[in-house]
Amino acid sequence: MVQLDYPVWLRIEHWVNVLFVTLLIRSGIEILGTHPKLYWRDDSRPGTEWARFTRKTMPTDKLYDTLDEEESYSSIVSLPGHKHLGMGRHWHFVTVMGWILTGIVYYILLFATGQWHRYIPYSWSIFSDAWNDVLTYLSFKLPALLPGQPLDAVQKLAYAFVIFILAPFQILTGAAQSPAVEAHFPWYVRLWGGRQGARSLHFFGLLAFIGFIAVHLMMVGLWGWPQLNALMIFGGVRDLGWALAASLVIIAAIVLVHVAATVWSLKSPRMVQRALGFVISQGRLFFLRPMASRQNYSPSQLSPEHRVNGKPPDSDDYKVMAVHNFVSWKLEVGGLVENPMTFTLADLRALGEKQTQRVLHNCVQGWSSIGEWSGVPFRNVVEMVKPLPQARHICFLTMQDTGRDEPAAEGEGQFYEVIDMSLARHPQCLLAYEMNGRPLPIKHGAPLRLRIENQVGFKMAKWIERIEFISDYKGIGDGMGGWREDNVYYDKDVEV
């Protein structure tokens, strides 16, 4: 029988896990606050949410977009707080990467050293023993520990649940919210009841972790905090005073990390965006970028209404074009290409067979919708203009002026987005001029918008007027790869 002591690696993993889980909880709350409503259906239809964490009521007599639904949570509970989704996403995904690596090391050492005996039951009788332990706790007594083990039956089951079920559950439901995973493996999303089902289940996992932490702290107090704290510091019940001092130092260091992360994010968001974004992008490009969309939802699954994100152009020129069904609109395609071209809407409609795709739309804020989009495969346009070898990115310039059309937005200027050349040839990368069998509505990007199904919604530029093939995007705007990247510090590559 392996001696179930408290080896150094176990104690280190414990405190590292405390740091990562608390960072995940706070950054997760920041992400939730951007669309503080939870649904079971993928259409995210207003009024069908089963839970809401906002008092805002949206108007019914005018167009509003989902940016109007954002909540500003305090930095005490969210990271960094105050409607900073870009920062929240950076911290959440970097922490997820660290947490998963920590978990892999933990599992390896757990089974390599025999410490798995601490958590995995030997027989089904542990369930009846656990029930008896619960009754003992309810009688305000402490149950006996399992023979030769540091836990009672109910504690052992609780730890086994968190380590082998709850933690993987959170990772799997998180992956089910990745646009790239959803696009490439639509069957996987269906396992969780759809994208919104996965989001709701992920929220229940968050509550389970918070509940476990609360009960865990209570149990430590009941069983003797000084002694158990010494075990987690020194591996034995000794030097209780020094153990107390050491644990307070560790807790203070964890709190300091949270404070530093919050202050750094609020005061130097661009630095955080660059530093954390570099780490995240490497993982995305390796694991998620190759995942081309394979979606093909049925007509019966189309959402009755598609939510809106971003206000349409309000210029007189745009209004005149809209009144005349955009017959005077032209799309210019140029930059680093051999054959610059200009297209009218009629030209695009005449470019070969129209492609139609029924796909799941993922907004960066959390809502989703299933729509049918029709238009020109972007790869066809790419082949016609013949990009030069040095063209590595594509910039989509739109007719939206954010200072005029979204006065509540942070930042001004022409809305633009940049994608990498590799995405242009994905089979479901589309220049869409129809939605659900009808001409593209103004609120959804008429006359032309981009559809690129392994990305979140804001990368799919609407109201497009020019497409530029470029070698580098550092000289455009603030050089981060898009208007939202420049102004609200979103990540450029958003396959998750």
C-alpha cells in the first residue's frame, strides 16, 4: 500500500491550482458580463434566456445591438472589470493554457507516484459510507477517516468528482464554445445540446467550482485548519506558526497577482494585449487554424431572428444606395495583386454558381444564431485578382464610421478587419449578399459582408466597400489587425 503523504509536488500543485482557478473564475465573470444572459437554444432569442444577470431592458421601438446589453462588473469580482471583454478573454485563455498544463503534470505524477489511491474509490461501498458520513456531519460530528487514508468517504468522492469529472467537464464545454471546433466538428457541439447549451453547462461548472471551494474551506476549518495547513506547507503536522506565516505569504502572493493583473490590464491594456495575445495566438495557430468549417445545418434549424452587433452606416451616400437597392455600389479589390478589379453587386451575382451555407454564427460576446448565407466563395475572387507572393493578409474596409454610427463605442474611425491569407481559401469563407434566401438586410451588412465560419462574428466585416491584399497590417489603424483589436483590445485570431 502506497503511503498517502503530502509530497512536495502535490503541495506546489495545490497552490498553483488555487491561482489558476481563481483567475479563471474572475475572467470568466468578465466574459459573462458582456452578454449577461444564458440560453438553452442556439438562436439566443431575446426573452428566451433562462438566467439573466442584468437589470437592463432593451427598447422595442428602435434598433439596438448587443453592445448595448453589456454590463460593467466591479474589478473585485471580474478580471479586469468595467466592460473589458478583450482583456477578460486574454486572461481567461492564457490561464486555461496554464491550468491544462498544470493538470497534465498533476495526472502524470498522481499515477506515477501512487497518489491516485487518495481519490479513486476501491469499491462501490464508498457510496454508502459517504451517505453515512453526510448523516454524521448533519449531526454536527466528524466521521471517521477511511483506513490508511487522509480523507473520509464523502471527501474522497468530492475530490474525485472535481479532479476527474468537473475539471475535464469545464475544458470540454469550453472547447464546445470555440468557433473553430464548432465549425469543424458540429457533431461535438450537438453533444452538449448546442453552443448555448455548452455555455450554460459551463456556467454550472463555474458554480460547482465556487461551491466546492466554499465547502472545502469549511471542511478545512472543521477538521483543524492549523494542522491541515501545516500538511499543505511542510508535508507534516509541525511548526504550526511557521506554516501559518508561509500560507499567509502564499495567499498574499496570489492576491497580489490578481491585483497586478487587474491594474496592468486597466492601465496598460495594449501591453497586456501584445504579451498575452502572443502566447495565445501560438496555440490557436497550431491547434485551431487548420480546422476549416464543415457545417451544414438543416433549414428547420434556422433561427427565426438573428441578433445585431454593430450599427449600420448612417451617411447620406449609404442611404441613397440603400434606397436604390445598391445598384450604384461598387466593391474595389486591390493592393498587392496582379489584377485589381471592381465589382458591382450584379457582377458578384454573375460570378459562377452561388454558394449557400447554413452555419452557426458566434458572437464574441457569447450569443449565437443559425443562419443561411449565400454569395461568392472568396477563393474565387482571390483567384481572379491573383495576389502577389508578398501578400500575407487581407484587409476589409467598410462603409461604417464608428464615430458617427456607434457614438457609444470606444474609438473612432473607419471600421476594418484583417484576416490571414490562409483563411481566404477555406471552403466556407464567403462574400455573402443574401441571408435566409433574401437580399442581405441592412442591419446585417448589406450589400456585402464576409462570412468566415471558424471565427467569431466581429471578424466578419459588414457593409464592405474595399478589399486590400497587404503584406503587413502594422501600419493600419493602431496596427493590431482590426478596429476592435485597436480600440477594445480584442484578439486578432479568434478561433476561440
